[in-house]
Amino acid sequence: MTARARWDDLRYLISLGHVNTHASYATTLYGNHLGTLRPAFPKNAMDLEVVNEQIILLATILGAVVGVPVLIEFLIDFRKRRKQVALSIEDVPVDSVRANLAGLDHLLSEIAELIDRARDPVAYASLKLGNEILILGPPQSGKRTLAHRIAKDAKMSRIVTVYNARNADALVRAKDLVLRAEGEKVMLLLPRIDLVFEREDDEVLSELDALIETSSQLSNVQVIGTAVYFEPDSVIDNVFGVKIVLPGFTTEGPPSTGSRPEEVTRMLSEVADFYLSAAVEGGYALSGITTQEARDKILAAVNNPAEIEDIIAICQTSALYEARVKQSPQRVITARILERAIGRVIVNVISNRTSRAAA
């Protein structure tokens, strides 16, 4: 028998803890050399367990040493992500921002009811209108400044601005800030939100949807996004129910609905009748326009039931605001209010695609 074979057999006996009981076999294998070989090996099972524990400890230490580069890389990445979030979000008191509209002050009178609703959300609590507003305008047209002015006039406390809404971690952080703002009125400002929808990153879109959905359920939060590029009936169009179009943003009235199936027209007509009837039952009256005329105007502009609901809700908001200003119990929906509401929801835009990357 070779020396290597003897070593292997002895290791096997030791692993079984049978060195003593198989001494005769070991003597047969090793003869007089057994005594000189035994000291190099554990004498019993307890010694073997000690050796095993030492091996495990050594393996653990080696594993930790090998994992150090991975840990360092993780920490560096974590620090980098935290820095990116810090650069992407700004949380400041409203009193600290300047909001000089420089010639666009007339816009404030056109959106007075939206400002009043943000100032006193309790007064409009019965209306089912989301608190998301999308400001559309060419680059450097005052979109963010208008948002700041709305925050000031609505007497909000803070503005949480997400400069890079394409960063999923920043969106998560913004949601945390919004949820913690109990007892404070907060504006969540999302500049150039159109770039997020253009990128189509599933993780980012999921976090953005969660952020807006969460904010929409909070009466103390006003969500405002700004965009240079806009496409009707797109995801961004469906997310933001109310739009404010600034001068210089090329528009063409309500888009043509084209020839749609008769059953779709009938369904939309029933939806319009339902919301108009609900408004009348809720204490709102039509003035200068019949129910049939109002329905026809709405059907000529909309493409889905959600747009009808938003139009009627904006009409109710405007009527309620005018009644509050005049301190009148009458809440009247006029043809002017209806036209303006349709323009707030339905925007047909010819946008210059080369301006997408502009600030």
C-alpha cells in the first residue's frame, strides 16, 4: 500500500472517530509507523470538531476579506445616490422665493378659482377634482415663477421642488416629505415633467405615479408640473386633469374627435348627462346655456369619460368661487365658464420637438 493510500485511510478512520476501535486495522496498515503518525492527527471526535470550527472561522474571515471590495462599492454607490437625491430636491419656505411674473399678472385672474381652492381646500372638498395642475409653455416663459406665485397667493407654507424627476430615489424622498407635511400646506413642484414621460423608465414612472397618487389624496398638497412638450391624449395628459397654457404655446382649440363609433358617442353622451344632472342636483344651475347645448359642446371636445368628469368639476369650481367672491348662494355655470373649463382639460398642441431638452 502506498503512503498516500495509508494517509487517506487514516483520515477516514479519524473522521468516523474510530481510530481507537480500529487500532488493529490501523496497525496492520501502518505497522510500527502508526505511533509516529498519530500525533499529526486529532485523537478523537472532539479534537476533530475543534478543527472544523477553526476551518469555519478561517473561511468566514477569508469570505469577509473577499467581500470588502463589494461592501466598499456598495457604500460608494449609496453615498453617490444620496448626493444625487440632495441635488435633485429642494424644500424651502414659500416666503423665501421670489415670484415676479413680469407682465403675466393677468393670468392670476384667469386662475383665481384654482388659487382659492388651494388656499381653502375645505370649501371645495365636495368637488371631485384632482389637485394636479400642468403648466404648459415654451422655454423660459415663466412656468415655474407662476407656480411660485400660486403658492404665495394660496398662502402655502413650503415648496418641495423635484428638479430631476427622472431620479426614482428623489421621487421616493419627495413622497416622504409630502407625507410628513401634516398641518402644513405644501406645493409639490415638478419642473419639466414631460421629460420623465418621454424617457419611459418603468421604475421612474412607477415611483412618479405613486408620488402623484399619494399627493392627490392629501388636501393640503397642491401638485404642479411644468412642460414644454405636450401630446394630447398621452399619459401626461391623463395624469394632469387641469392645464394652464401660457402665451407662446401654440394651440389649436379643442381637437377634432373625428368619426367615432355610434356606441362610443352614445356612452359619452350618457356620461355627460349624468355629470350635468349631478351638478344641477348638487345646487348648480346652468345660465345662458341649455343642458343640450352644454352636452354638445362637451362631446365635441372630449375623448373619454374622465375628461367629462374633469370639465364638470372645473365648472363647479369656477361657479363656487364666483359665488364665494360675490357672497351669493347661487352657483351658476355659464357658457363662459364651460368654455374655459373645456380649455383647461382639452389642449390640442403643436409642439416643437426640438425644444424638449430646453429648461
